[in-house]
Amino acid sequence: MVLEATAKDDKGRELYKTQRIYMTQCTDSLGPVMVLGPDRKLGIIRDSTFQPFRPKREEFEIRLAGGIEAVDVELRLFYQLRPGDQIPIHHWQKRVPLAGLFTAK
């Protein structure tokens, strides 16, 4: 599973883009390095997969320059079997107005 987050300003310029990958990460007995192949996997070192009926919260920190009135935020969740093979699961998009958020009092 891959979560892709993108933020664009009101003129369409990309301000932020990142991907977070959710999968089980396995290792062999030689160290904490992730290995591929069923013949080499001996233990799970990290499990960041989505669990049934358990909410998952993610936070993204986006630095903004002055003069931006609104930010378009887009989140895409998809299953990626191989690079290029994407099966869309969820898509969310919202315009966030910034007017009055950063004014000095």
C-alpha cells in the first residue's frame, strides 16, 4: 500500500509531495537490513501495514512561503504490486484557505 500526499498553491505550483509505503519489512539473521525473496526472510523487523478496523493517523508538515492564499491538498491511497502497476483504493482532495491563519495579533 502506498499513500501519496501532494500540496499545490492557488497558482498550481507544487509545494510538497511525498509517498509513504506500508508493508511488512523482513530480515535475515545477519542484520537489520531488509531482504527480498522468501528463501531469505527469517523475521519481521517492522510492520507498517494497515490493520483491519484499526484507524491509522498520519501527519504531514508542509512549509509555506508568504503570499499563498490557499493550498490544494490531495491524498491518494493505492496498492502497488510492481512499479507502474497501481490499483487505486481511495482518493481525497480538499482546498484549504489560509486567509487569516498567519496574521500577527
